[in-house]
Amino acid sequence: MWMGTRPTQGASDPTRVTAWIVAIAIGITAIELISFVPAGAIAGTSGRAVPGGGSTVSLSSAGSLASSELQAATNSLAHGAGPAASVSPSILAPTPSWYRPLPPSARDITSMTYDARDHYVLLFGGQDRAGHILADTWEFTGSVWTQLHPTSSPGVRYGASMAFDSADNYVLLYGGFTTGSVGLKDTWKFAGGTWTKLTPTLNPGPLGYASMTYDAKGAHIVFFGGLDHAFGIHGATWEFKTGQWTNVTGTPSPTARAFASFAYDAKDGYALLFGGANATFVLLGDTWNFSAGKWTKLTPTASPSNRDDAAMAFSAKDGVVVLFGGYTSGTHDNSDTWTFAAGAWTKKVTLTHPSTRGEFVMADGTTTTNVVLFGGAAYSGTFYNDTWTFHGAVWTHVPLRAPSARSEPAMTYDEADGYVLLFGGESLTAFAFLNDTWKFVNGAWSPLHPSTAPSPRASAGIAFDQADGYVVLFGGANSTSFLNDTWTFSGGSWTHVITSLLPAPRASPSMSYDFADDYVLMFGGCYGPGYCFNAYSDTWMFSAGVWTELFPSTSPSARTGAALSYDSGDGYVVLFSGFSDLLGLGYTFPDTWSYSAGTWTNLTSTLTIAASPPGVNLGALVDDTYDGYLVLFGGNNASSGVLSETWSFANGAWAQLTPKTTPPAEAGFGMAYDVADNAVVLFDAESPADTWFY
């Protein structure tokens, strides 16, 4: 039963299969009650790692947090606008709050390559639109970005060089610039999710914006050029092999430059370099290859225009080097695509492509993956965090994957499979009941495709059955009826459970696993016929695939949409509030109950009413074992409407929390404790759908 605010739908709409909304005035608030009748009837932190979060250092200067002086230089044709006043960093310390796990923030001059050892694209650092210099590490695989949280990593930086060292079997990162335009000369490797600082005897010096790639024929990393902190442009060539840097500069050689594009052309068997800016910051358009320790200037009949800050990557699928974008004369940035093969450049006509930009990154594809492009900045100052792939002359935008906006999905943590599970709900955009299945793991949603699944529905009860090792889903409602079928989910598959005794059909029952008593506990819910006007007050247990009705001597009154969770700190199940019998013009009431050993106990009289949450329907309550308390969020209050308050319950007492940020006011959403990420996960069902961590 939904209690949130949504637009009304007239009964005259013949395409509307589900009917809904009747307003009952309770005090000063009209509460929307969803019914399930055919069309034509009445209508109307704490220190935890935050998945998807970012590690940033703020440039704490007076006035605007603009890009660093080197960034400003790159954004001008001359690349020499002069340094800004130096600034000092201040760490943005995490505080207990709600966070949204998102892809990497919009940024430019980051570092990215394909990690052939760990089989994903790896991204590190860069600088965002506010001038924050970053030190976060991300992986991109299966069209999903996931933030990694290694115990140690390179410090904040932008303009660092990164490539996969196939001979040494790790990603290599070198140099870049940090706060105050300080040039770096440290060398790091990344393998198996871990950053390790290396200590080679020699190094190329404190440089950023240098060109680096792996030379497969020579079995070593090649490093060329770069920019120092005084805006000096370099032209030395270095090799990195077995943990050591060696200067191999010879003649002929490309002129000194920075901001050039560099990639290994596996088809032609050499490293390919294009363009960049020279010592006087004139943009270049020459093409060179590096093979067997020697540079050779190429003279293709056609080539991209002079530019810097473009990116190149080799497409193993297509057997060509791909170049995109970059900055050219004046204030122009590009969105043209070129490929290079057998010594020749070819301009590609693409129907869709990323917007004009420079200072983005591209990663080599494998025979099974496409070239990946991420982020960058337009010359106008717009920063991007979009992701694109390229294959066969086609650019494809990779959208964020998440469940669509919906009300009352079923959501819980699947401890056996190690992820948060979400099922069904009612679409808020298509006005249809859903039966799709999603998992949420490592900060990212992915759709599952079980061969069978429960029928489309919303407001089902769901809980993980610890004793039997599977998720249990019960009941719910669709456009025509209330349901009472039982399903289990395990190993990616749904199974319909046939039992001799079933609770009556209902929507919005409250379900939780009772760890003390070792069974799934279910209480209340609402039923029809027609509108969800009536509420239950029955108590059920589900164990070993069997439903059994319990008959405690005392019980909470009949209600639907109550918040229910096991309290691991106090050792009992807690039930809070809910909505009472609707035919009697009921209300939400702030009573708190505990359940243990078959007995309900009303705790309300022991609580300080002023310190108790307001009564809500369709709020959510989960056991935050990391922080050691139950977390209650949202719900619909009969007098105040939909709320966005966050409360804790511990040691038999409620306390209101004041997080720095919070999800929007909502009822009928999904919330579960994500054991793998040690965080509460909230699926904000309003359009556009969003995901939050606490």
C-alpha cells in the first residue's frame, strides 16, 4: 500500500490497468491510499569505506576554487598563463551521513589504462571542476564503475602517466602534479587491487602530462617528454623494465613536448605518438613511431589537425589505434574520431560520439572489450563524467545502470549470495507492476535474469532466512488482486514454495529474520477487496519452508506498513509504527514493540515520547551492525506527510540523527543493510531513481 505523493490518474483513462488513490482527510493531511481494482473502478560516516564515494583534497584558497595554474595553462593555447597563488590542502573528512554511490565525479587530466592482470579498466585521480585534486581509485568492468579502497595509494595528483606493464604484470603510474603545482617523481605499481610504491635508482624527474605506453615488442614501458613545475617542456625518452628507469634518449627524436597522444599499435608493432605542445606551446600535428629503441617520423598523406590533450588507445577488436578530440587553435575543442593502421590515418564518420573535449582518458580494449573513454573538459570549462565505448566506428554511451523509478519494491540483503537483492514494485513512469530482479554489490546495480520469477507485484514482504540460507518473499499486490504466494531466492534463482498452510493474501506485511528464535517473522499487512482498507494483526513464522501462525498473548494492533527489523544489539525484533485499520479512519502512531521467544512487548511506555520518531507508514528500519544501532528513515506521517528524518534505536531508546546530507522525503522505498560494504543502502524509488548509503 503506497502512501507517498504521486500524480493522480483519472478513471476515464482506459489504458490504466491499476486503479488507485482515494483521499481520506485525517487532521489536516490527505493521505493517498492505493487500491488494486480493475480499470473503470474508482481511481484517483563513521569511518567506513563508502562505496562509490570519492577521496578529495580541497584547494582551500580565498575566493574561487579554480583549477591549478598548470590546469589553467593547459586550457590556453599558450599553456603559459602563469601560476596562480599557491594553496594548501585540507582533507575533506568523512562524517556520519547519507552518501550517493555514483560513477567517478566529473574530472579531467586523470589517469586510466586497462589492467590486464585484474581484467578491468583502472582509473586514478585527476582534478574536478571545483579544483579539488583527487586520489581515488576506480575499476570499470561490465559497464559498471566501482570505487576501490586500497589500504595505501599514490597521493592526490593530476596529469600522471599510467600504463600496463605486461612484462612485470602490473599497472605502472608515474609522476604528475599535486597541490600547489608541485611536480612528482614517484613510481607506483598496482596489482591485485593494491598500490605499492617502487624505489627505482633513477627516474625521469618531476614531470606531468608526459606520454607513456607499453612497448610489447621491446617488452618495456616507454616514457617520453612532459611538463615540469616551471612550465618547462622536456624531450627525453625513458624505458622502464624490471623495476628500473633507464634514459634511452637518442637521435632522431620527436621535439620536446607535453600533452601528446601515445599508444602502442599492436597491429603494426610499434608505439605511436601524435601531436602535443612544444617548448613554446605551439600545437603539433606530427606522427612518430618508436620501435627497437628508435624513433621514426612518419609522413601519412592525411592526419588529424594540430592539437594537444587528445587521447589515443589501441582497439584490439578493430586492429586500429583510435584518436578522439583534443584542443586546437584558439578556443576550439574537437569531437572528431581518427583511426591509424598500416601507417595511415583515416577520419571516421560517426553518427554519435562524445561531446567536444580534451584532457580526457581512453583505455585500450582487448579482443573481448571495447575502447573506453571517460571524462575530460570542454574548453568552455564544462567538466564531464560520462563513459563511452568505441568499436567498429561506433561510439556508444554507457548509461548508469540502476532499477527504474518504482514504489514499494521488495529489498533485502542476500547473505548467501553476498549482495543486496531488489525485486519488483510499481513503476512510477510506466504505471505498471514489475517483476525484475536486481543485485547491488560493490556500489553498483546489475540486473539479474532468472529463468522464473514471481509475477509482477509491489508491496511484498521480504527477508533473508538465515537458518535455511535463502531469501523469502511473500505476497504483495498487483493491479487486480492481493497475493499470498511464497518464493525463495538463492544462487540467482527464484523457486515457488508450495505449502499446506499460507497466510491470507496481503500487501505491505512487515518481515524480518528473528536471529534469537531462528525463523522469519511476519506481522500484519493490509487487504481488500478493492482498496487496501483493512489491516491484519496476525503473527507468522516461516521456517524450513513452512508457514506457522503464532498466537502471542499480546500483540500490536492491526496495521500495515510497519517498520520491522532484528536488533542485534538488544537481541530482539523491533516493530515501529505503521498505519492502522483504514476503514476506521485510522492513523499512524508512534508505538514501539519488541518481539522475543514468541512474545510481543509494548516498549512505548518506557520511551521518552519527545525523543521518539513520529508515527510513520512505509518507513524502513534496518540493523546497522557497523554503527551498532537500528536506522529508521522516512515514511508517511498522518499529520506531517512524507518525512526525511533519520533515527537510531539502541539500548531500548530512540535518538534522532542529524546527517549532513539526506535522501529526499519518501515512503515506500527499499532499504537494506549491505554486509559486504558495511553500510545501509537505500533505493530512492522516486523518479529519477537514486541510491544512497549511510
